[in-house]
Amino acid sequence: MSSLLQIRDVPEEARRALKARAAARGQSLNGYLLDLIDREVARPTVADVLDRAAQRAEQATASAADVVAAARAERDQQLMSRPRG
């Protein structure tokens, strides 16, 4: 079931630009605006994205500096244990 949505006080310049964009896509202004609305509704909000990221985030047991230092120490150890020849 669809409903009517009316937007008042749209500046004439904005209406002309939207109508031109619709025509460039071979759409009516109504069809173009419906597509814009559908795309906007399909996009998650910033709050949704941040909530999902927080739910997936794992608590780090070490800082990034600690991880880099451990990787460097491991690399240095490997370089020192290589046979020289």
C-alpha cells in the first residue's frame, strides 16, 4: 500500500534540476524521486553503522604499539637466526 507524500516550498531551481535529472535517466519526476527515497531508506544511518560496528568489535588485549613491537622483535629474531653466507 502506498501513501501520498507532499513536499511544499520546493525552490523552483531545485525542482528544475530534479526534473532535468529525471529526464536524463528517462524517468518521470515522480519515478526519479521515488528512486531517491528508496535509496535513502535502504542506506543505514550513521548510528546504525556505529551500533553494528560496536557489536562486532572485539576488545583488544594489547595496544597497537605492543603488537608492532612484538612483530618487530619477531622479525629481528628471524633475521638474526638466518645463516649468513
